[in-house]
Amino acid sequence: MNQLLVIFIALPLLAFLVSLFWQNKSEKAIGGIVRVTKVLYIVVSVCFAAWWVANGLQPVSLPVATLYQTSHFVFALELFYDEITAVFSVVGALLFFLVATFSKYYMHRDQGYKRFFNTILLFATGYNFIILSGNFETLFIGWEIKGVCSFLLIAFYRSRYLPVKNAFKAISYYRISDVALMLCMWMMHHLTHQNISFSELGEAKALALQAANTGMAVFIVCMIILPAAVKSAQFPFTSWLPRAMEGPTSSSAIFYGSLSVHIGVFLLLRTHPFWEDMLWAKITIIVIGAVTAVAATLIARVQPTVKTQIAYSSAAQIGLMFIEIAIGWHWLVLIHFAGNAFLRTYQLLVSPSVLNYLVHHQYFHYTAPQQKPVSKIKASLYMLNIKEWNLDSMMFAYIWSPFKWLGKQLQFLQSKIIIAVLTISAIAMLLMGYTTETFSLNGILPIVLMSIALAVILFAFSYRRSALNAWIYLLTGHLFIMAAVLFNGPHVNLVEIIFYASGILAAFLLGYFCLQKIKKIDNDISLNQFHGYVYEQETTGLLFLFAAVGMLGFPVTAAFIGIDVLFTYVHSNQPVLIALMALCLVFIELSAFRILLRIFMGPHKKLDHPAAFRSS
């Protein structure tokens, strides 16, 4: 029976691939595919859970495949099933059934009908990758898929300003969690020198204590708590959750009301054996959960929109789940998760009808509110909560603005001569790094090369002129990253460089082709405004999306494995190089998605297309 774990992932993935062949107007065919998938999904999840209970509730593990293996690195896919997976699987199947059934009618005759269900089916694939993951590598595949699906559904109404802006805001938070999880995998590899399974986390903790590697263990736990807090919208990352409600109501229900927003809870539950004896970790999780529960509850009580109220209410309940996890009440957490997921899904799905009723009732039964004196403390609290504790502005001011300012100070890089010199220098350093055995200047040269990569990427992040130039800068940044790693690890295998370089180069060429095609339309691909070319070039926009996710190492090219492999050549005693590489990986994604949004999405600049203003 453990071989049937593959069906959980194969079923929605196959349905996603089949649904791609139908046109948007074929609602009956697409609806039929989704209907069959959701019924089979429930049958498989419930039957497997029943079989698992009948066989004594013993955890089930299934090694699927080893994608790459050397003497020092193993990249393997492994599935794992226990009580946590059982609850998340059954709840996910039931909610997928409810939301898909509701969406069939809610999205009827929508221009993005097919696009919506394609994304939902892909999300189901990523969700099952996460909840069935047996190691960090498998979990990370689902983590990346879920993040991109979330981005696509927030920007579903891509002709409007706010959905596109908020999609970029959400993906910027997601990237922090992505890189943190990548750092967690990397340090775990340095700690255990093997591909660690979740069932072996207790042994990994004992190994850290025996070898006195407490610093590594502390770093790993921090890199677990950070992505969990980001994905579950915990303080101070709470503000992205209501912004993510820009998508269709049904996608908001399954993403930010029920399943996606609880992934941070799942991560803490799954990794609990590693940090269960660390008092400081428990206190940190409890403080994060308590602050979020209080702040989100207060904010939810004064918000003027129903989606924002539900978003903050859900974040508050997840804050309580964080506290329960830290205390060790795991079965209570699972019950709490199921109840909160069903409640928020119900609230979001009925919210349009409730609003319609309330507006109708207010119109015919209006009574003027009575004026009551308000104390200064209540007034101050009201203003603090109505402004959502200024979390958005603080994150922008203290996290993103400094890097954007730094990128703007590098205006000398915009010269075509500088681009050519940098690219040629990066290629030369790559060749030298591969052919030279030891030439790292005591570790200084890799830091210098990685600093140049970060400078080039930050300039691309703040650049407002040609999208083609910004795209070239991203490739140049990747070349310098590879050169830095080659000088840092003198025995890098050629196949590992090929893994990284082939995926990045293929993504770059595809993106360059798309941007050149757009440039031929009216010779305008500046990043100073939204262009909305997806109206006229929908296929080109889809291809550039593939190029953008390929450029950042999404699991569509070999670069996904290559980035993980090359990361292992950065040693645990090199904090500066670690920080520089992490920043490079964060801003490469943000720069690539910024180009995607500016060129292909947002209000169309031509007057012969419908205009969606900011106020819409």
C-alpha cells in the first residue's frame, strides 16, 4: 500500500496536464476533469487513511527516486505518511472538493476560467508534495510550486493595478521563506553529511549535541521558524495575508483561509523532533504566536472589508496553533487546524451573499448610529489597528527600501560597455575558477565575486529602463555567483556546473526571446510603467513566466538541483558568503518577477483596451 502514496501527487498533476489541452470556452470538459479529480482525491485520501488506521497507525515511508548523488551530496525524493499527513490530506481533499464545486459556478464565463482551474490543480500537486514530503528536498519542491500558484491567483485579475502590486508584495515575502528553507537544507546537510529524512530528525539533533555543533542546530531552527512564520502570516509578516485576498473569492478560501496559510503550522509539526528540547525555540514560537493572536484580533475588529477581517482572524487562530505546537499539544493543533480551515472556507465562500444581504438590509432598515464619547486610549488603539500596526510601511522602510536605495546608487552600471565588460569578466572568472585548483586568496575572492553579483542584481532590481538590459544583468549576476562558488570549492564536478548553467541559460534565452518579441511591437519595454502586453501576447507572457521561474531555480529545469548542489560548496564557517548568496537568491526572483509584472501585467498602456484604474 505504501506504493500508493505516489497517487496523491500523480492524480492532480495528471489532471493539470490534461486540462492544459482544453480551451477556456470548454467549461464542461474542464469542469468534468476537475470533478473526476476531486472525487478520486477524496476516495484515495479517505481509503488510505482508513488502511493506515487499520494497520496500527504506523508511519509509512517511500523512497521515490534519487535525482542526483555524489560522494558528498544526495538529492532524493521521499514520501512520508503519519497522523499529521493523514489529517492534512483528508481536510485538503474535502476542501478541494467544496471549493472546486463552488468555483465551477462562481467562475462561469470568466475570461480566466481555464487559467483558474489549471492553477488550482497545480496547487493541489504542490500541496500534496508538502504534506507527503519525507525530507526537506521533497518539501521544497511543493513549497516552490505552492508559492508560484499563490502568486498567479493573487494576480488573477491581471489587468488591474492592485492585484498585480499585491501579488508582487506577497511573492517578496514568499522569497524570504524560500531562501530560509534553502539555508535550512544546506546547514542540515553540513550537520549530518547525508540526505536527512524527517523520521531521522531526532538522530540529527543527537548528532549535533554529540559533536558540539549547537551553533548549526540553532541556525537550522531559526531557518525553520522564519519560513513557518512567513508562510502562516505571523508577526511581523502578517500584513501580506489580507493583500493576498485580491484574487477570486474561491481561491482566497482554499489558499488564505484554509490550506496554504496553515503550511507554516505543518512545517513546525513536521520538524518538532529536532527542536522539541530547545527551550529558547519554544519561547520564540510562543511569543510569535501570542503577539500575532493579540495584534491580528485587534486589527480584525476594525477592518472595513470582510476579506480583511477573515484574513486577520485566521492569522490570529494560527498564532494560537503556534503556541499549542510549542507546548506539545499536537492532536489539539490538528483538530484546531481542521476547524479553522473549514470555518474560514465557509466564511469566505458565503461572504458575497452575506454582503449582498447586509447592503440590502441597511438600505431598507437604516438607523443612524448614536454618538458615544471615546477615550484617548480607545481612539489611539483604533487608529493603530485601522493602520494595521503600520506593518506594511515598516517592512518596506526597513527591509526593501535600503536595498532599493543601494541599487539606485549603482547607476554607473547602466552603460552598455559596463554590461559587456562585466559579462566577459564573469565568463573569464568562471573558466579560471574551474581550471584553477586553489586560488581563493584565503577566502576573499569568493566574497568579492559574490558582492559583485549582489551589486549587479540589486541594480537590476531598481533599474527602470530597458527590461532587456535588466534581464541581461540577472544572467551576469548568476555567472558571478557560479564563479564565486567555483573559487570557494575547488573540486566542483563539471556535471554540477552543467546542471546550474544549463537551466539558467535556457531560462535566459527564452526570456530574451520573449522580450525581443514584445520590443518589436512598439519598441517600448521600459520598466517605468505597466504595459499589460498579456492582452495581445498571452502565449508570450506564459513563456516569459516559465523563463522567470527558471531563472530563479524553480523545479522546471536542472538548475533546481544545480543551485542546491552548488550551495553545498559554501562552508558553514563562512557567514559573509552565506548572507551574500542568500541575498542574491532573494533579489534574483524579485527582479525577474518585477520584469514579468511590468511588461505583461497591469493596466494596459494603450487606450483601445479597457482601463482598470487604481481605485478599482
